[in-house]
Amino acid sequence: MGHGDEIVFSDAHFPAYSCNENIFRADGIEVSQMLNAVIPLFELDQYVDDKVVMMAPVEGDELPEGLVEEYSSELPDEVNITYIDRFDFYKRAKSATCVVVTGTTRKYGNIILKKGVTPLD
């Protein structure tokens, strides 16, 4: 992945195969565990506000209790999560480098990370 490329960590319900050709399976792992493993090695894009994106709940629905806090706890302190419409999320997933399908079963358990420039030091 290069600067500006995106990766999706999806929940088990996500339509990964209709959104992207590059699918990796991590069925026994939760999205929060993927974030915990990847974030220390993955420089987020410092030039955009939407470096971490989640799907906004559909009208009348809500995000599962504790989901955002769980994901946020794995991100650097200064990073905010941007929320976008479900169909906009699918569109971004289509252009992502890949989708990693996890074993997360909570609704709206999907997240996109935008890669930044890896520092030399």
C-alpha cells in the first residue's frame, strides 16, 4: 500500500466480495484486534481529516453500544473517526486496496484506514 491507499477491516456481515476483488479472511479475529495489531505499524494519512472512517447508522438505527469506544481506544489519541453513509462506505470499499473480513458480528463493525507516509526513523 502506498500513501493515500485505503484498507477496510469489515465485520462478518459486510458484502466484501461484491465490493472488492482483493479479499482476505480473518474470521477468528475481531476488528478491534486487527486495529491493535496494525495501528503501531501503519502510519495514518496526516494530510486528510477522514483518515479513519466508519459507516454511519441508517436512520432509525444506532451503532452498537461500546463499538466506537472500543475502536477509538486502538487509534492514536489525536485521531477522530469520520462517519459516512452506508452506500458511500461501499463505494470507498470498492476502491480500497483490499477488504479484510473479520469475525466481528456487531452491526456497523466496519472501518476504513487511509495510509500515510511511513516515516524513515
